[in-house]
Amino acid sequence: MHDIHYAITPADPAAHLFRVRCVIRKPDPEGQILSLPAWIPGSYLIRDFAKNIVSISARDAGDNTLTLHRLDKHSWQAPPARGELRLDYEVYAWDPSVRAACLDTEMGFFNGTSVFLRVHGREQVPCSVAIEPPAAPWGPNWRVATAMPRLDAKPHAFGTYQAADYDALIDHPVGLGSFTLGRFEAAGAAHEVALFGRHHADMDRLCRDLKPLCEQHIHMFDDKPPVDYYLFLVRVVGEGYGGIEHRASSALVCARDGLPQSCTPQDAVDERYRELLGLFSHEYFHTWNIKRIKPAAFTPYDLQRENYTELLWAFEGITSYYDDLGVLRSGLITPESYLEMLGRLVTRVLRGKGRLRQTVAESSFYAWTKFYQQDENAPNAIVSYYAKGALIALCLDLLIRQTTAGERSLDDVMRVLWERYGKTGTGVPEDGVETAAREIGGDELKTFFDKALRSTDELPLQELLHQAGVTMYLRAAEHPQDKGGKRRADGAPAVGVDSGLRFKADGNSLIVIAVDAGGAAQRAGVSPGDKIIACNGLQASNDRLVWELAAAAPGDELRLHAFRRDELMEFQLELQAPEADTCYLEVDSGADGERLQIRRGWLGR
Ligand code: ZN
């Protein structure tokens, strides 16, 4: 047992309660302060995890009850005490995401940020953690999945684990339950995949594909990975997609049908599996880019409040660029398949009018209140530092390849960042990424950065792609579900007009989710939340609206009846010609010389 020791038990799975004990051998003689973080690194929103502590008590070495003084919404102070201080508390855990904690009779999951009190002033002290099994009848076959180093626990068993300091303690999420385990080696390091939840996944196939995917990221940065063990902790659900990165693991949520099944052809990568490989790739790339190459603003994290940086475009955007590119580089998909994904990414960015209002530097800075708290006006007001950030990374990569005649690329910038900041543990200053890029690509990148990061000007995608032997085409959307990436299907019915409505079907009505700034719907007064019950005098449905739009020409009117609250409203929309905001990319077969060389360096042969 270390000087700071925690014991966590899934005490009452049916009530979603973890019981935690924290023992401090040498508490602050002035009165020990304890708190839970307000947020979890990797997800930039104040979540106030302490709100889930449903009971807390303190005792001294003589087992006398101590009165805890409440300091604020997430902090307590114990009275001055001699000898050991012991805290017992219960945490309500029923958050299905990967950002907090969850417990039921099937499985348990927790991040340290949700369950382990920070012992103020002792953050650098190593601690031990006893992870205990639930009492009968629950969890007879449960095991433990975590990258937290073991103290006396056997692999995947309940027992005692350890962390070098508080920062490490909260950076090793833990999964409890009966899970499927896959194992592979990447560049000599052991990697594991733990799948929780019901599934029919072909684990051999998954591991076979993840190996080259992880290896190409490793080899881009260095010869060996920064960890000797890595864990993908995956929760399989019906519908879901997302993840959060940690120093030696990541916690992912994925859809059952996105996983490869034993019946799927062994070399086929369908759209959903391609997307899932992109997620694994994304979280794994973060092992370098943000977990070790880290903004100075996060070095160290201030866990009580928002930590501001304008660099999230680099940490999330560059990571988003390399996630799909990594799937291509590992040979799992073709360049055509990769270009389809890239075309869809361009489409997503072009369709958001918010890109004309907000820069990616602003989007990064205000992540806490805007990107992470999106409302119906988000498409008109903000730009994603993920999506536009990935396009900026693409532009940078192509620009550097162009200015260095194919000799250097964004890979070289990442290696500079790794050597300079990642390996030394130094925080990246706000201008650190730009400086590194200019060292590799030349000072002419300054103009690009000013425009790309600090203005809302369009990115020079078309020109840069052309120089890389790829042609970028723009067309109007064919139908409301058209995500782009592909040329117009022969004979496809075209939507000849744009209504500026974003909606979802709800029985015999359509609920307006958002209206495009300056679009036909907004000009006619349609608002988010309106419940459309008729289009041109006929009962509303998705098919009806699509049909009415297909039959219309620019300048025609569309009559909508809708309820706003309980009041019936009527709107006349003057339909507009659709914008060419749907992108697809094709290899230019006529490209030769330097253009061909750049394309080969970028997409492979
Ligand atoms: Zn990310």
C-alpha cells in the first residue's frame, strides 16, 4: 500500500453505485483539501464530476468521524488531523459515454476523473489502487481491462494497481466485466483490444488490421512506440461512435455492425468498418499528438476550470487528417476509397455557414462553450476545429510537398514536434506548431497560416490538390442524405432547389433541426423546432418534401404549414438554386512530372 491508497468496488451495480475509499497516510496537518476534477482531459466541457458523489465521510486513525468542510461544488477540507485520514464515498455512475463512469449488472467502466479524489499538495505522490470485484450474485466472470500498471494484480484480474502520480491515475480508464480480448504486437509492443457488450466480431480480423495501422503511425514518429503496452477499451453498442484518448489506452464506443464479422469477406472494408478503423487510428495517433506533444496551456492541466488554447485545430485537426490517411497508408483501403472520405470531409466543411463567421483559432479557444455546447444555431455560427483543422492539415501537407519539390511533408513537422516537445515533456507554445512548420516548409507558410487559422477565407484546396495530381469537383447535392465523395450518379434525380431546411422525420411531421443562414427557410421565417405538418397542402413526410423539392425550380414557392408551440403557422419559401457544396475528388490521370511525384508521395503508388 502506498502513502495514498484508493480502493474501488462496484458495490451496488443495480443502483449504479461505486464505493470508493481513499486513505492518506500523511495528510496536510493544516487540514487536507480534496477535490474531483471539473472536466476530463480530451473532452473540453465543464462536467463537474463531483455532482455524482452521493455520500462522503471522513475518519481519522482512531476511527473517529471527522466533519468535512465544504469549500465549493467539488472540494472539501478535512479538519487538521494527526496520522492517517480515510475518506469513504459513493459515486453514482450511469453515464453511457466514455467520459465519465458507468456501472450496471453487466459491466462497469470508470475514468479516474469521476472516482478518485485529488489529494491537494500531494499530486506528485505515487498511489496504489485496489480494484475489487462486486459482491455475489453480480459479476462472477468479471475481469479487469486497463493500462494502469499492476502492483500485485495478475493480468486482467482484480487486485492492486498503481499510478506514478495523480495525472497518471486519471489517465488510465478501467473496464470491468466479461469481455472479449484480442492481442497483437506492433513494432515489438504488446497491444490489446477489449470488447465489452454483445457482439459477433471477428477479433482475429480486427487485430490483423489494427497491427499495420498502429505500426505505420509508430514508424512515422519513431522506431518504437512511446509505450510498451497499449489497450483499446471498446464498448460495443447498437448505435454509437466516439472515443477519448489516454496515454497508454483509449476508450471507444462503436456500433456492433461496424465491426468485422466472421461472415464478411476477409479483405473487404465496407463503409462502416472503414469509419471504425478511422476511429481506432484517430485515438491511437493521439498517443503522440496531445498526450505527449501537448499544448503549454495543458502543461499541467488545471482540472478545476477551463484551459484555453487556440491550438485544438492542430491537436484534433491534424489527428483527424492522419486518422484516415493512416488507414490508407496501412494498405487497408485504396487511394480511391481515401479520396471518397476526403471528398465527404470537404463537403461537411463547405455546408456549414459558420465557417464564414468563426476562425479555427476562435473555434479552438471557445471549444468549452461553443463546439462542446452546440445548439440549433451551431451550423451558422461555428466551424469545427476537427473538420476544418483536418483540411488545414491537408493543405499544409500538400503545400510543404510543393514548396520542397516533394522532399518534405507534414510528417517532418510532426517529427520535429515529437523531438522538441513530445520527448522532452515541454508544452507546445501557442506559436509552436507554426514555427515547426515554417522550419520545414519555409517562411512563405506564414501567409497560409494567417489566412487558414485567423481568417474565414476559403482554403486553397482546389489549387493545392491540382498540384498534387488530384482534381476537386463541386456539384449540388442530389438528395438530402447526399454526403458527397462521389460523382453524380447517372440518372439520379437531382434536387434542383435549396430550401435551407435541416429536418428530421417524426411520424407524420418533420421537425426543423436548423435553418441555414440566409436560406429560403430562414427568410420565410421558419425556425428550429417548428413542426412541419404539410408541404404544398399535402401531409408532410420525408418523401413528400423530397418529391416537392425535386419537382420545383429556382424561384418557385414552397408552402409549409407548421406548428410552433401550439400555434399553426404558414410559410411561403422562395426556393433558391442549390449551391455547389458537394465535393468529390478524382485522380488526374494526365498528371505527370512534379505533380505525379507529389501525388505518389502523398497517396502512395
Ligand atoms: Zn481526437
